[in-house]
Amino acid sequence: MAHGIMFHHFHSASHTARPGSISENQFDRMVGFLQKRFRILSPEDFLISLKRGSLQDNQIVLTFDDALQSQADVALPVLEARGIRGIFSVYSSVFSNKPDPLEIFAAFRADCFHDFEEFWERFSAQMGAVEPRKLKVLETSYPADYLAFFPFYTSAERQFRFVRDEILGPVRYAELMWSLIHATPSFILDEVVSSLWMTKEGVQSIAQLGHSVGLHSHTHPTRMDQLPVAEQEEEYKTNKTWIESELNLTPQFVAHPCGRYSRETISVLQDLGVQAGFRSTMTTGPYGTVIELPREDHANVIREMEAG
């Protein structure tokens, strides 16, 4: 089926390798591998074919989430060399003086621990000390098949996401993470923030090269589907307003943060004029709309490429 390919982090001499990140060479090889199997469309051609109902099963589009600077430094030169245009979905709080800390927390996990299991041991110990009852919920209520459709997640990563999204919630989770960060002087926050995200000018440059800039919410909630409708509206209206006012662009696409959305989310996005949207798995969307198109994670593409 026609779908998107989803990318996040890249690494290089100036960008630290993090779980799931890929190098310029890996990305170039992957694009070559995809071109042998699929026809990679520009965002514009993908949308035209979608509207006409003429998308073919072998047609895909490349997507890049979160406005990460490593995408501009590592992936963009490969795209330009190959004449490929992609969709860069940005969450607008990163361009404010109060960026959502989702990526900061991910950087802390990657930079200050040998592996995710070491982080999870530290985090669960902290949670057990201050929230023993909530940690007990994990022991008694964790579904064995939680996030099973993301085969590249380890058992520890799935348990962590259950704790973060289903037990703690965003506020308490952030409080626990900041307490760990403040107790780790080797993690220099200003340096991390300055290297993580693109600037507004950087996004403008990407758009000027013909790439599409899409919606990704304002603060990147990990459970958009659980927010009241008014908060979902605020997330996407703020995101859309920033793109329109700061970049002078009208976003056509959305990438659902963490692949989470509800029927109400779809209505909000349709009211904002969004033409197409992407999930974070290859499973079929429950509401049957063009705002629920499947996406393959690049980790699965790498696995297939290396197996072949």
C-alpha cells in the first residue's frame, strides 16, 4: 500500500549517536534500497495522487518528525543529492523559549546511560522511592502486548512508555525526569538544547528547497487521544498559526505525535484544512480517513535491508 517512511534522529561527528539514529551513509543506502522497491514521490505529487485516488501500492513519501537539527545536517544533503523532497513535520514549541522537553528527556536517556536498560533501572528506582503505589500498578496492570506493534522496542522501553503515558501522565513524568537531570551535572542542558532543534531560519531554508512543512502539534503530547477536544484544538491551532505566520506557509500534512489520535483529533485537523496525515505504524487507521495513512518506521526498513 502507499505509505510514508518515518525518520527521526541522525548522527554524525557533530550529532551524538542515539538509539535508532542513523548515519549519512546508512541513510543514503536506505534511500537507494527504497528506490529499488518503490517510487518515492514528492509531497506535492503524493498529495495530488491521494486526492485523485490514484496512489499506487509502490508509491511512498519520506517524512521527518520533530524539526531535529540532525535532519538538516545529515539527511538533507542526501535528499538534495538524490533530488528527493520530503515532509518535515514540526512541533512549534521548540521555536519558543519554552520547548517541550520530550527530546531533552530522550537526549538525557541516551547521553547519560550506557543503554536504555540502565536508564530504566535508575528511573524505576526513583519512581519506587517517591511513587511506590504507582510503580506497583506497573507490576499488576501492565499488558503483555503493550506496544507489540513496535517490534523494535525492547521490553524495558515498552514498560517505560506504559509508565510514562498510562500511569504517571505528562506532569508527574516531567517532574521525575527533571529531578534526575538536576542530579546529573554532566548533562549540560544549554548545550543539548542548542544542538537538538532547527531554528526558524533553518526550517525556512528547507521549505525554500521545495520540501513540505507539516503539523506535529505545539507541545508534542504523547497521548493526544486522551486530551480534551479544546486542548487538541489549541495544540494544532497554535502549531498551524506558527507555520503560517512565521514561515508564510499553509501546512497540508500532519504527523500524529507518537501515532496517537482520536476521532475528535481527526475532526479538529479536518476543520483546520489538513489534507493528509500519517500514523506511526503500517496498521490501518480506525476511522478510514486520509488523515490516517500508514507509515513504516525506518528501523524496520533497516532490518529488512540488512536481512536482504
